[in-house]
Amino acid sequence: MQTVILPSGNSMPAFGLGTWRMGEHPERFGREADVIRSALDMGITLLDTAEMYGEGGAEEVIGEAIRGRRDGLFLISKFYPHNASRNGVKEACERSLRRMDCDTIDLYLLHWPSSVALAQTFEALHELQDQGKIREFGVSNFNLSDLQKIPEDDQSRLGCNQVYYNLAHREVEWEISGWCRARGIPVMAYSPLDQAGALLGSPVVAAIADKHSATAAQVALAWLLHQPGTVAIPKSVRPERIRENLDAANVELDADDLVALDEAFPPPKQAVRLGMR
Ligand SMILES: NC(=O)c1ccc[n+]([C@@H]2O[C@H](COP(=O)([O-])OP(=O)(O)OC[C@H]3O[C@@H](n4cnc5c(N)ncnc54)[C@H](OP(=O)(O)O)[C@@H]3O)[C@@H](O)[C@H]2O)c1
């Protein structure tokens, strides 16, 4: 499994499983936990979740799925901006740890910018780190102006900026990718398949997929994995698709493919804010 290096020197898998929309229906709980277990059996070690997903339900599904096999996993969770106060972050973290039935979150993210002063939020993140309750912290959906408001010392300690990023949404490339790369901060691409929307029906993507005996989803993911310091976290509740997505790591796009994809899905040519799901 390809990895990326965080500013701390720790590494993180470049590919993981998203869990948005899991944990929303009690009757699907067991099946979703089985799906996550089969993803772990396939070798996936990074799981992305948030207190928002199913209002804690997705974290509970993860807790069930990883029981007895926490070692070697890289768990990411996110707290709500309305929990970004000093006490709010600490309480939210305790709840997430309880739901996932574990002692540590590997990377804990502020889900999107908050009106709480960031100094307070980061003070709480430092305390959680000192107590061993989180290993790394970072942000999500942060535009450049948001990143620049982070206390200066912490700007270069972010474990990632998790953003809406896929072939059809390259806004992050305007200025945020460069800012992160200059500091060794990974960019984590959420909705990497653009939620299975029009991207997967693109004739250009289909032609490249044919050439590599791959699928459209694999081309979309291989393109992201080709971007330096980038992590992709596609979500699926179908083991056969999780296997398909994981195998994207074996698709090697060549220079012609990259040019064709740039023409079909051009990067931004002017200042543009991040998209958001
Ligand atoms: N930080 C944030 O604000 C934020 C926002 C959005 C998402 N996220 C995170 O990023 C993860 C991924 O993003 P996402 O769930 O929005 O979208 P996504 O991963 O781009 O797409 C998920 C959709 O694609 C389908 N799918 C998965 N693999 C497929 C394949 N090989 N072929 C065709 N369809 C496929 C899934 O259906 P099935 O499940 O039926 O296979 C699901 O409907 C989330 O789960 C979450 O963990 C973070």
C-alpha cells in the first residue's frame, strides 16, 4: 500500500475507506460492520469517519468492525465546527473514542471552518495529543484564507486538509495543494468518485479504462493516487467495489492518459474556492 508522510514524520496509507451514509439505519448495522471487516481483510487499513455520519452511527459501526483488530489501523474522525471550543473538542473526542471503542484516534479533523477562535480549538487538540487520545490533528474543507488563520506553529503540523477533490473538481489545485505541498501536508481527497456521478460516465475516462483493462472508478482513483502527497478515501458498502477501488493502485496512467484527462477535466485557470459536499 502506497503511503504519504505527514509533517510529524509519521506515515499514513494513501488509500482508505470512507463511511459517510453508514450507521444511519440500525437494521443495516451488522451488514455495514461486515463490509468494513471485509475491507480490512483485503488490506485496507485507513478508515475515515466523522461524528456527523449517522450522528455517531458510523463510528459505532467502525467500533464493531474493528473489535479485536485495532492494531495497525489508521482511524480518522472529525468533529463538528459547533464542537470546536476548548471543552467542546475534548468532549467530542471522548464520545468518538467511546463509540469506536478504542483509546486513540490517529488523525482528528475539524470538519469545516468554525466561528470559534482557532487558537482555542488547537489548544484542545494539543491537550488531546499530549494525553495520547489523538496522534495527529488536521482540518477539512479549509480554503487558503482559512488555513492562514490557523496559529502559525500549527500550520506546519497539520496531518492533512481533507477536501472535495476528484477529476471533475480540481479547485484545490488553484492554491491549496501548493500551500500544503510546501509544508509537507497531505491533501486528502473526499468524494474521489464524485459520488458516482457523471464523472464515471465520461467517454474519456471510459477509453482510458478500456486501454488499461480497468474500470472508470479505477481510472478516477489512479489519477488521484498519481497526485503527490494525496490520499483517496472512496466509500462503498459493496465488497466487490471496495476490491475494485483498492485495485486502482495497480493502474499506472501514462503521459498520454494524463494529457487526455487534463483536456477533459482542466485544472482551474483562475482563483476559485473549494467545492463542498
Ligand atoms: N470532509 C468532508 O466534508 C467530507 C465530505 C464528503 C465525504 N467525505 C468522506 O469521503 C468519503 C468518500 O466520499 P463520498 O462518500 O462522498 O463519495 P465517493 O466515495 O466519491 O462515492 C461514493 C458513491 O460511489 C459509489 N461507488 C463506490 N465505488 C464505486 C465503484 N467502483 N463504481 C461505481 N460506484 C461506486 C458508492 O455506492 P455503494 O456504496 O453502493 O457502492 C457511493 O454511492 C465519505 O464516505 C466520507 O468518509 C468527507
